[in-house]
Amino acid sequence: MKEQGMLVIISGFSGVGKGTVIKELMRRYDEYFFSVSATTRSPREGEVHGREYLFLNEEEFQQLIEENRLLEYAGYTGCHYGTPADPVKREREAGRHVLLDIEIQGAFQVKKACPEALMLFLLPPSAEVLYRRLVNRGTETMEKIHKRMARSAEEAAYIDRYDGILVNENLDVCVEQLHQIIHNPELAAKYKKENRMAAGTLQKEIEKLLEEKGE
């Protein structure tokens, strides 16, 4: 019987590059499975149903809730997001490590249901880099971007509850650190200690940036 795969929760501010890190990790190693989340938000340009997200309407999303088919679900900036439970169970039983890209509220729901889950938080190098990544995406209005930044400042207060903290400054370095932690979870505490101060500094940077931009 195969050893059950790990359940890895990866959270981070909107625009930090979680999707890019996860895609590169899966490109390099075949032992991972990305759990595609369900969402009621509209697809961005280039996004495909079933690849980036399962794009559902509110009625379809509510049906999943009623049928108890979501491992977690939460609201974020006016939309709903959730993790289908069946694929997670199936892939872990097959021995693959399951990666969840979910925000903080959902992450704590999963941790409560699955205490063995490993919780990791990705940080940007600075508030300015985070802001520029959101702007350069070109998919949202400035009002929406400012709301996402304000939400990030609020989320920063919960980062210390994660098992590990990584800074996504260099993609190659971040991907390899993530891979190492998944194979040796004790390393999570090491990276948390190294980057804990950066998390606190970043919160202040975001708040200052929003003040400068009139938010």
C-alpha cells in the first residue's frame, strides 16, 4: 500500500506569484498534484475552465456546498472560492502530494479538517513589487487593485500562524525551497524564523503605500 501523500496549503497575497511557483514546481517534479479550486469569479484572459479554476455560477457553487463536496470555501473580494474534496482524497491515497492554492480563511478551514496539512505562506520581496505585479497583470481596475492591497495588509496579521514563510523573489530559489520543505517539513520552521521579520515589515510597507496613493 502506498504511503499517503502530503496535503500542502500555499497561501500568499494576491499578485505574489503563487500560480507561477506551483506550475514550475510541477514542471520539475511529477510527484505533485494541483487541486483546481472552484470559483464564482469570471475568467481572466487566457484562463481555461478546469485548468486555472473551475469557473462556476453562484447556483452551481451553492450546490457543491449543500452536497458537502467542498473541503473548504470562502468569500474573497466579492467572489466565492472552494476546494473540491474528492480529487484531494483520491490523489493523496495514490501517494501524490496535493497542492492547494487558497487564501487565509480557507487555509484555516482545511487545517482544522486536516491537522496534518502543511501550511506555507509566500511573500513578495516588497510592497512596491507586489503593487507593480498587480498593475502589470492588466486585468483589474485600480480600485480593485487597491482593495486587494488593503486585503493583503489585513492578511499579514495571520502569517505567523503558518508553518513556514517563503519570499518569492527568485523563482528558482523559491521553488526549490518549497520542494525541500515538502520532503522535510521540519525545514518549515527554519524558513519561518528567517522570514518572520520580513512579514511584519511588509505589512507596514503596504499600509504606507496605500496612504501615499490616497487609500
